[in-house]
Amino acid sequence: MASSSMASFCMEIDIRLDNLNFIRFNPNFPYCPGYAVFRSEDGILFALDVERLWIATGQKTFDTSSSLIPGVADVPYPSHILERLFLCLYPIPFPSFKEMEFDELILFGKAANHFCICSAVALNLAYLRNYIHQFPKDILTFAVGCGYDFLIDEIAATDFLKAPLSEVAGVLPDPLFRFWCLQRDSVMNDSANYLTL
């Protein structure tokens, strides 16, 4: 059950949105009284069932203090990404990822991480792993930004570990960079020893 603070948040939205006819809601997520409302970076609104959202996100709260529409949470993602993400909250088949470009997968992954929607995170990671050899630096940057140490380990197990350290110096924070250097030295020494046999 949603807390009283979330209920008052939703009532505040209800009061402020009642007379705003110019606002565009995504047709799959229309406005309903008592729903939490999010605005995409391209100005489309999404109304989500509060209890479903709280269950899926582990009761994550969203800041509305600097929103252009009082009581509506602005999120830094385009509407086509949010629509795909929010469909993951409902008991319907997940949207297909096969036609998504790599950059869209990264953006979707950031949005899934931002909202803490575990099913969307897992689905996204499964598709991103298909690109781990093609775009290792981009996926490494994504993994660091989202705090996915396990994905950093997976990238370290590829040939990208042998890339010049300048490739990862600006991406990995210090403790991870030191780990990367040690792993790289170990792999390079093993390769050198193998070649001298």
C-alpha cells in the first residue's frame, strides 16, 4: 500500500492537472486520478499506477521540486524510451529489443537503472552483452555509470583488456582503474610467457 506522502503527492498532481487541457499524455499511459505522473525530455507525460510503480522500483521516490509542471517528475529520457520502459511494469509481453540500435539500448539501460526496474535492467543487459566485443568502451562507460561491477568484470575478460590504458583511464575511477591495470599486466605477462615457450 502506498504511504500517505505518496497519496498526498498524487492528490497534489490531481488538483494541478485537472484544468490543463494542453498537456499531452502518452496514449498507453493516460492520466488517471491518483497516478504518479512523469514528463519525458520531449514533453510527453506518462501516468503510472502508484502501487505498481512502488512495487517495481522498491518504493523509490522521484524529485518534483524543479519540475516545469508542479508535482510532475521530469526525467531526462525521451518518450520512446520511457514508453518501452514503463511497458515492463505491466503483466504483458515485454517489448521487443531486436530492432533497437545500440545507442538506444544504452539509453534504455540508463533509464531502467534510474527507475530501478529490475526486470528491464536484466532484459537490457541480456541484449547489451551481444555488443560487448563490438562496443566494449561504451559498455564499460555505461557499466561504471550504473555501478554494474559484474559487467566491468565481463568486459575485462575480453580482448579489450589488452587495449592501451589511455582507452580506459578517463572511464574507470581509481580503484577500478588499478584493478584493470593489474588484470591487464597479468594477461600481458601470461601472453609474453606463452610466446617465449
